[in-house]
Amino acid sequence: MTDRANVITVKNISKTYHLGEIQVRALREVSLEIRQGDFLVVTGRNGSGKSTLLYQLGLLDRPEKGEIDFNGTEVIRLSDKHRRDLRLKKIGYIFQNYALIAELTALENVMLPAMMLISPLEAKKRAVDLMEKVGLSHRINHLTKRLSGGEQQKVAIARALVNDPQLIIADEPTANLDSIAAKDVMTIFQTLNQKDGHTIVMVTHEQEETVYANRTITLHDGAIV
Amino acid sequence: MIQETKIPFFLVWRFLKRGNKWTFLLIIFLMAIAFINLVFITSLFSGIVESANSQIIDTYTGHVSISPVEGEKFIPHATEEISRIDATPGVEAASAQVFLPASLTYKNRSGNWSVIAIDPAAEKEVTNVAAKMTAGSYLDPADTDQIIIGRQIAGGEGVEMNAFSFKGATVGERVTLSLNGQTKEFTIKGIFYTKFIDTDQRAFITRGALNELAPTYDDVATNIVIRITTKGEEQLVVDRLQKNGVTGTFYTWKDVAGLMATVTNSFVLINALLTSVGILIAAVTIFIVIYIDISSKRQQIGVLRAIGIKSYLIRSTYVIQTAVYSVFGVLLGLGILFGFLIPYFNAHPFQLPIGDATLAVSSVDLIFRTELIIWVAILSGLIPAFIITRVKMLDAIFNR
């Protein structure tokens, strides 16, 4: 065991999707602890509940049962307002499909969440630094639709980092990328974790990406195996 | 808190600048069409009503007319009364008229039309019949055997009431006027066409001609028509005339309008009805267009929520965006209205039996309709944005 503090403690959460008459139990009594500085990789087959677990950890969805403790605060029954506040300040979420705003440039996409907390000028400065960090300083003024998949994912990573979150959640961030871009992205995650001490939870299908992690869990039919 | 309020403007500017230009133009065009539809129908009906009213005032009754006191046939001492009327504040001009119980005969056709004896100079200041001559010329005060007749009396091919007219009398031809057993030959000096059918069934001779035919009518009037300086102050002027000692029975043009008043009142009602329908159609059209536009941004809204942007800021973004659409739409609509439609219909008015109708746009109507379009657009933006910021975040993000 380690003496690092828990960022998230998940206790017996369950989630069921209702598809018409059919009920799909996406998560079954899942319990999990994520400690400060962890690089946790979640693996499993399609439909095993990996993404569903990330949505609960990222406060994008609520489980029906169980508890999620984020830094000592129980977040499942927290109001939408407080959960949004936590998403903004404490969690950086990276989607598989990048989820960038098409009408904004790479820089503007990154600075947008920061503008909720600081002035546009400061947000811009912070975004420029992050774009440099992910190796995209030459593409800051490009609209995201003009960027490659790998570049878009780097923009999404920079956006996730802009408010200096405690937890970074990445849902199959390399799924749509070629092997070179995927390696680039994984190197960034490794740096964020090992050099900057960010806590990362990442879902992947790629077995070779588990080498970047210091912890791995596997889900099967909604349960950790 | 203050920082975050900049976000909607930050986003709107970029959405407008970098969004789909065709969508932007289409929405603005539809807004402009909805705006024009609202303004056009109202303006057309206002134009018809205004045209009818102007015709009554300018060719028929003036703003105010005075008839003899009840039980009397004439207004005596007409010259004196005219002087008193002219001296009254608010009066621009006055003309004494004598309606004659006369008949006109041309070749073998005759009929009873309104034959009116006037002082041509004074009449010119009150009505604009003099400016509506289509053949020949207007009366001069010295004309004693000249008559001018309306198009509906002269008749001819294409004339609305040709069957009851002289069926083609022309300038220079002779007509016979019969009054109380006396007859006098007149030469048709001119034919006028005011496009107001009641006026076009009138004929005018000079006071001088009447004095030669029947001296008993000297210095009397059956009617005095008055033009005032400011339309709308008719009652005020009537009060002043009465205070000034002018006697008679006073009527404003609205009192005399008769059938025309019924017609214009009907137009006002139809206008109100069509405006209500127009408002409904504009509201529904704008709502559908904006609703579809905002609903297509469902995923974008979901992402904005996911990254922590407050719902009220997201809603404000789309409300501001639709407000901008509506302002551009109204501006385009105004451009089309004032740059094309109004000049076009001024040059090519709608020709109606009551006169030529152009588009009469009132600033009050324009402001009301502009506000209406903007409010409908804002509501149309707010409702879908509100709904999408309330649906499950994952459903919005993944467009489920």
C-alpha cells in the first residue's frame, strides 16, 4: 500500500441502461480507489462498461447505486451546479472523438474553460503555454477541422489541462489515431503523469498502452475482474 | 463572475464569423421575408385607407365642410363667411360651393349629376381637381360659358360608368345645362380624372356663369369646403370656427365620408386580422428555423456543458446569436422595403377605384414589428437552448 491520498474513492456503484424493454447492467457494484499520481488504465472488451465507468468518474453521469467520493466530497447526490464546478476546476475530460468546438481555433478551444475563471488575456497566455507543451504552438490559430486527428486530440488534452485539474480522464484517446500519433499522445500522458504528477485514468483497447500505466484494471460485464 | 459573462460574446462572434455562411444567410433571409410580410400587408392596407382618405379630402370635401344651418337651403353672405373662415387659425384655405339641382344634356343623352358652381381660384386652394385634368384645362374665374366635367360624366371606352355617361364627350364639345327651367350652353373646357368615382361624377362651372344663369344664387353657398394646415386637428378648427362666429352645420371629412368610411373601416378590420395572421406565421416560421438551427447544435451544447460552461452562459450564447440573426434580418428587410418595394410601388401604385394606393409605412408599426421579430427570435433561441441544457449531458454530447 502507498500513503498517497485518494483522489477518488468509488464504492459499489451500479449503472443500468434501459433500452426499451431491455435492461443493460453496464456497471455492477464497482469499487475502486484512485490515488494522487496514479496512471490507471482501464481495459476490457466492448460493452464491458469502461466508458460508463469514466462517465461516472468524470461527473458526466450519475450511477443508480453506490458512492463516489471526490477529495472527501460525496459527488453523486451533489447538485448539478456543484458537479459542473468540479468538472470545470478539478477534472479534465478527454473524449475519444475529441469533442472540440468546430468554430473555434485550437487556441480558443483550449482557453474557453479557463475563461470561466480568469480573464481572456490570462486564459490565452495559459492556453499558449499548453499548446507549446503538447507540441502544437505552430497550429494555435488553426480551426480544429483543419487539424489531423492526432493534433485534435492534443488540443483536447491541452483543453483538459487548462484549469490545472487534479484528475485527467481520457476515454480511448488514441482509438482514432494512427500509431505514430497514438504514440505521441501516450508520450504526453506519460510526461503529464511522471513529470507533472497528474493523476490519469484512461480507457484503452490497446494492450501495449498499458505499459504507460502504473495500475491497470480490467472490466468484464460491468465488474472489475 | 464578470469574466465568464464575456464567454457568450466570445462564442457568438466566432459562431457567426466561422459558422456556415449559407445557414446564416438563409436564416437572415427568412427573417427578412417574415419581417417584410408583416410590414407589407399592413402598409398596403394603410396605403389603401390613406389613399381613400386623401381622395375624400383632396378631391371631395376638404378637411372640414360647412352646410347651411338646419332648415335653410343656403349659407348666406358667403363672401363674408369665407373671410371669417380664412382668418381662423389652422385654416389654410376655404371655398364656397353651390350645388345646383341641374341636369346636363349632351347630344341626345342627359342626366342629373352634381353640377357645382365655384370660384376656381379658391377651389384650387382646397381641392386638387385642377391638377387632375386629363384633357383640356381647368376653369378660369372669367369663364362664363365653360364647364369641366368628370371622367364618369364624359364616358368613353374603358370608363367604369360608361353606360350612364355621355359615352365619349370630348373637350370643345357643347353641353346644355338646365336649371329651374332655364337652359344655357356650355363648352367642355376640360375633363378631369381624380380616380375617386364620386368626384369624377361631378361637373364644375364658375360663379360668374351661375350668376348669368340664375342671379338669385349671388353670394350664397350650399357648402363651404375648408382645407386645414394640420390633418387631425379638424375638431379643433371646427371649435375655433364656431368661436369666430361662423354659422352652419359643421362636418369633418370623416363625417362626410359615408360609404368610403365603411369601406375604410372594413379595410382597417381586415388589416388587423391579416396582421394577426401575419404575426402568427412570422412567429411560427422564425421559431421553426431557429429551433432547427439550435437543435442541430445539440452536440456542441453538450460539449460546452461537459467542459464546465454554465448553462445560463450557453443559453445566452444562443439567445444573443438569434438576436443578431433577427437584427440582421430586420435590417435586410428594411433595406428591401425602403430600397426597393416602397420606391417601386410609389412609381407603380396599385390602381383602385378609390384612388392609387402606395405602401404607407408608419414608424410606430415598423418599431412594433421590429420588436416583435426580435422577441420571437430570442424566444425561439431560448426554448431549444433551454431544453438542450436540461437533457442528459451524455445524450446531448453523443446526439442521442
